[in-house]
Amino acid sequence: MKEKVVLAYSGGLDTSIIIPWLKENYDIDVIAVCGNVGQDDKMDGIHEKAIKSGASKAYVEDLREEFVTTTIYQAIKAEAKYEGKYLLGTSLARPIIAKKLVEIAQMEGAKYICHGCTGKGNDQVRFESTIAALDPTIKVIAPWRIWDIKSREDALDYAEKHNIPVIATKEKIYSVDDNLWHVSTEGGNIEDLENEHSKDIYKKIVAPEDGCDVAEYVEIYFEQGIPKKVNKKELDPVDLIYTLDKLGSKHGIGVVDILENRLVGMKSRGVYETPGGTILYEAHNILESATLDKETLHYKQVVSYKYGELIYNGLWHSKLREAIDAFIDTTQENVNGSVKLKLYKGNIKPAGIFADSPLYNQGISSFGNSEFYDHKDAEGFINLFTLPLKINAMKQNKNIISEIVE
């Protein structure tokens, strides 16, 4: 009886050629597994395509709700970004897909899992870290690290030779990853840093300058940091993301063009479209500004940066990530209420905060009189606050000391 390998299958260029390559180079049955994390336009016919490409069996698993509730919600609560910009669309999906690969490998009795990640990318680490954390007995086959195919052009030649239909061409050779949270585009002419990316590469959004000529308002309601309603209508997790994604898309919200530092040591340029995610992060950030005290908010910002790094680096199943989640969840206990935003041509403007228990008090914060704050109190506070500065100045300038003594 042949050994089995579970292949992370997307139906794209890389994984399409991996099926015949595995059959050519290993005496093994290939079980294709496609995790639906929101790339719905590619789901039709993918089972049939995998079988026609040589897979002995194929699974198409709907992972969208798990994707949202397990990873995306945690990222929103943490406001996690990599290097302050990237909303981690690819990084957040990989632990969910890899978990399903392990589950099916265990169910099928497969000793191997194969992925189509390149040897230069971050995804190989993300997949293999999850596999190692969930079942270290499973062995990994990574064709890009061992085969003779060295480029996407070579991959296209292989596909043509083996009569494998693919969408990519040598003229349109961008590497695209999309899901319900984002679209990332890499490769092609954006690898030259001197080139401005063309709006023709956008898959989710219209270019900001081509957004609607009329501004639009949206109100988002949160419970303990988790979005629950859009414009007072309660939505299930997946529909909520789709709703905000469509809204942000038509207003050109959420595109970033960044040169990031990959885990494997090189820099890489990517264009990311995250319309709904950008709206949610902004709304959550605004609500937190009214509901978290200064010290907690500032420390959370430090922790959020580290949280983003952990996700990006494939360490979703680390103890540190779990520990940070415990801290983040504590900070979200009071993050309840609604935020109103104004969307217009790529911009998001605050248009109202309706927190259930805000720490902001207009009576105290306004310039008028308040029984809780006397302007005269500021003098004593400033004297104590600036005491270290005065002492330092005295140490540096003996003339000041003599004047004080006299």
C-alpha cells in the first residue's frame, strides 16, 4: 500500500504543478486539501481540478468562520501589525490552514504534508511551525527547496509541458494571495523599487482617487473589543467582514505599499489591500482611546508590536502568543460601544464615539470649571514633576547651586 501525502492545495501555479511532480518523484498517493479562507471565487471546480491533476482524493474545507473567530478577532483586539503597517492577512490564515492539514493527515494516516511555499518566503515557516506544534511526527515535503524549478517562469514551463491549466502568465507573473481579510501582491515589476505600483494590480479595492465622490458613514459596535454590529445590524463573523470589505473597497480604503523585513533575512516589497480590516482597526483604536487608561493603553501598544511579530514569524502556537492573548483579553473588558466613521477616497475620519463606559469626562477635560480639577493644583504638580530636571541642572551648573544657596 502506497504512503500518503497531504498537499496544501490552492489550485494556483505552484500547487497545480506539485501534484504531478510528487507523483513523478515519489511513489505516493497525493491527497489535496484546499482551505477556504475567503478566496471564494476560486472554489468552484477546485475539487475537480485537483483530481484531474492527479490527486487520489481532494478535500475543500470551509474555514472562514474559524479564521475570523480564532485569529482575526484576536488581531483586531490587539491591533496587531507587522512593522506598524501590515495587517497580517496571509500570516493570520496560515495557522488555520495548517491545522486542517494536520487533522486530515491524521485522519488519512498520512506521514507527510507538502506545501508549495518558496524557500525564500515566510509561509514555509508558518506552515511548518504549526505542523511541528500540533504533530511533530509528520514529515514535511517542500518542493521549492529541492526541485530543479528555480523561478515562476520555470514553473509556467513545467505546467505547459504537463498540460496543466493555470491563470498566471509570463506577462502577468505577480504572486497573489487572497482571503476574506486581504489581498497581497508581490513579484513582477514591483520588485524594482523605482517603480510605482499600478492601480491595475488591485483585486479588492478601487484606487483611492477613483473612490466614490460622495462620503459615506458607517457605525461599528464592539463587545469586549470584538465587532458585533454594522450600522446597528448584528452580523455573523464572516458576513461582518464581507460587509465592511465591500464598503471599504468602493471608497479605496486600506491599501499599503511596503518594503518589509522577511523572517528569512531579506527585504521584500508587497502591496496589501485590507479594506474591511483597516476600517475595523481604526474603529477599535478610536474606541480604545476612550475606554483604556493611559498606562494600560501605552503598554498595550508595546505588546501589540510584539504580537504582530509573533504572528508574522509563524509563532501562533507559542506560549508567548497565548500569554499576550491573556493580557489583551483583560484590556478589552471595557472596550464596549460604537464608533462612527466617515469614509472618503481612501481616508477614514472619526465621526462619533459612543462608548458604554468612557474614561473621558467632558466636565473634567473642558476648559471650564470642575470640582474635580483646580487649575491651581497644576503648579504643585509641575514643581514635583520638574524636580529631577532642576536637580540635574544644578549638578551641571555650579553657579545655579551658589545662587540657590545664597
